[in-house]
Amino acid sequence: MIAMKKIFTITSITLATLLLAGCNTSNEPEPKGQAITFTESSEVIANPERGLFSQTYYTSADLNSHASAKTILSLRESNNRQTLYLHSYYLTDYMESDIPQEFLDRLDANMNALRDGGGKVIVRFSYKSSMERTDQPWNATEEWIHKHIDQVAPYLQKHADVILCIQCGWLGSWGEWYYTDSGYKMNPTQDADFAKRWEVLEHYLRVVPEDRQIGLRIPAYKMRYLKMHGDTAMSPLTAAEAYKNTPKARICGHNDCFVSSSSDVGTFNKDSERAFWAEDTKYTFMGGETCEKKMPYSGGEYALGEMAKYHWTYLNRDYRESVTNMWRQDGTMEKILRCLGYRLVLDKAILTSTPKAGKAYEAYFQLRNVGFAAPMNKRGLELVFVSKSNPSEKYVYPQTVDPRFWMAGETHKFTLACTLDAKMQGDYNLYLNLPDGYASLHDNPLYSIRFANEDIWDEKTGYNFIARVTVE
């Protein structure tokens, strides 16, 4: 039985500065009632939509390779607690033809494997994985790029639930928009040079589900796009603008030469670009990989500070190994594993002390986000009551609090409320549930968020245990 109720600079910033400085979201006095305190956990948690990823290349030359749900499930239990993947699709053999159905069927099958295995994916399409002149052309022509976007669009729409975000791709080697040809100028400088690039981006914005973000390789691309479309100040997102169906809210970034030089090998050309990403990534995805070891920039302390500054959600676990191995040896990777994306720690709860059937019930919570970023994709927040004597008797009360605004480095205080069902009586376990925003994944515990606390997680349901309450 379920009752539903509607209710800068380049200098490193230390991890402690960004993640331990609290900021209360409410100055209201704490209510009176049944007080519960929680113990923080140091465990690395396999939470959805954050963490290390592994990259797989699916090429037109080998159509037999597929993602495996069994492997995806097993990697959740690895030391990395991995739940993310980057699938790079290379259409090398289709630069002047339609994508064959066999290739599209593999895309479909890979998405199904992710869903069955409890994973989510970053998706990128491109044509070449080399910048050598002998491998030109590096991308298809305008005509074929747009035809190919239309071909993959139905699959991106069908499987949006298991997509973390999409990297814009299509143009240039690796889809990074730099080594470009076939009508796309390699070093665009004038507004007219960018026109065809924006057509690719805007095509994607039209066909990709509006609740999924699309990543560009460097901040200057988004800043220029905003300027050419009326935002002459090139201002980063604000809380009021975030998570809307606008290009500004949906364009995110990715850095594929992270901490590899003073400019991240051309990722940043101006301090204003760093300042833009530091603010914009509060509400947009940021992730990627490092591309070379260059000290002191690749050092662990600097890397942690930069991840916190730019609100990193995902990182390539394997590339580049000279850097990732160094981080594993010096202890940096352990901190990265815990802090990539969100990490939500419950500190206390204060509950209505004498719950009564058919009456109002309130639960006050205080939590900290000690990760690098907030949760970015939409998800629910529910109070769940499960009868101790009859576990099939369950009451679920959805809330309106939006976890996407539980910002990194802040303490958040909020009150959840409902009217208890008139038929409730006896002892109940009270849980908090943070399910995926898609109905297809709502009841799958692999996609619910686990708080970073001890003795709280029910892996069978994906619920976080709060307290036992007695309803009169």
C-alpha cells in the first residue's frame, strides 16, 4: 500500500579551504522533537552519476565489441567503486554514408547493458582518433555530420535515463573541436568562422533530451557562444538560471588536459576563462582527464584544489597513467575517489516527537556536501515509512526540495513535511530516498544516492535509514 502526497587565478586552492568552509542555507532556529545524530563514514561509495570512469572506443571497424552488464556490475564492487563510463563512438568508415543499422543496434545494446548493470555513460561521437595529417580528413562534411546526428538522436532520447551527459564531439580529432577540416576552420577567430560549429551544437540542443547537458572542450567556446547570442558580459550561470531548458544552462564543459601545464595545454588562455568555469560549473558538469605529467601542476595537492575549484564530477581512471599512478602512490587518488561529484553527509535530524495518523509530520535535516560538486541531474527526494510488522506496508511522500542545489562545501538545512496516512499505526522505519529522476530507474536501488554515513544504507531498497518512529 502506497500513499502519495504532493508536497581567479592559476594558484591552487586547497581542498580544506573549499570543502570544509561551511555555509548555512537557513538561519531559522532548529525545531523541537526527536533528535537523531549520524556518524560520518570514510568509505568510498559507489554512488550514481559521479566518480572515476573507464573509456571504451567503439569503432566502425569492429562491430562485435559490446558493453557488458556483468562487467559494469562487477566494477561497482571494485576498489574504485566505479559507476561511470565514457563511450566514444568512432564513425571512421561512415564519413560519406549513413550509419548502418548494425552500428546503431550496438549503441542500443550498450545502453541497455548500462541500465542492467547500474551504470551511466558520457557519450561522444567523432570520426578520427589521430591528429596526423596523413589521417585527414579528421571529420565529415557538414551534410553528413547533421545526417549522423539525426540518426543517433532517437537512441539518445530513448536512453536518456542512463546518460550522465553528452560531449558535443563530431568535429575534429577525438571530437575535441581543434584539429578540424572539411569546411570547419581549424583555428577560428571571427564570428563567421564559428557559425557552422554553432549549428552542430544547436542541432544537438534540439534533439538531445532537454534535461541532459552537452559539453564543450574549453570555456572560451561557451563564452563566445553566449556573447554571439546576446550575453555580451559572458556571465556564468546563476542559481536562478540553472537547470532550465536554455543553451546557457545546458552547455557544460570537459577538460581533457587537466593539470598538464600552466594553461592545461591551451584549455585556458585568460584568467577570465578560469573565473567563468569556476562559477559556471557550480551548476554544470565538469570532468575529463589529464594528458601529460608536468610538475608542479600535476601534483596531488594542486590537482585536488583544481578539482574543487572547478567542481569536478568525473575523471578518467586510466589516462594518463603516469599521473594517475602517481596519485595512487601519494594518496591523492583515495581523496579523489571520495570527493568526485557530490558526497553528502547527514549530521542530524529532528523529527516530530509524537507522530499521529492523519496528522502533519515534519522532519528537519542538516547535511554537508563534502564533495567537489552538487548532484547535477534531476532526482527525487522522498520520506518513506515502512511498517516493522508488515514490510509490504509502505508510505512514500515525495518532497519538493531539489538536491541539485546542495552545493559543494556548504551545510544545508531543510524541513520535509507530509500528512501521515489515516490508516498508519504502530512502528515504522523512516527512510530518506533520493531516487533517479527518471521513472524507469526510480525503483532501482543502484541509482539511488547513499549518504556518506555509517549504518544507514539499505542496499536492497536504496533507502537511507533515519530512525524508528511510532505512529499513534
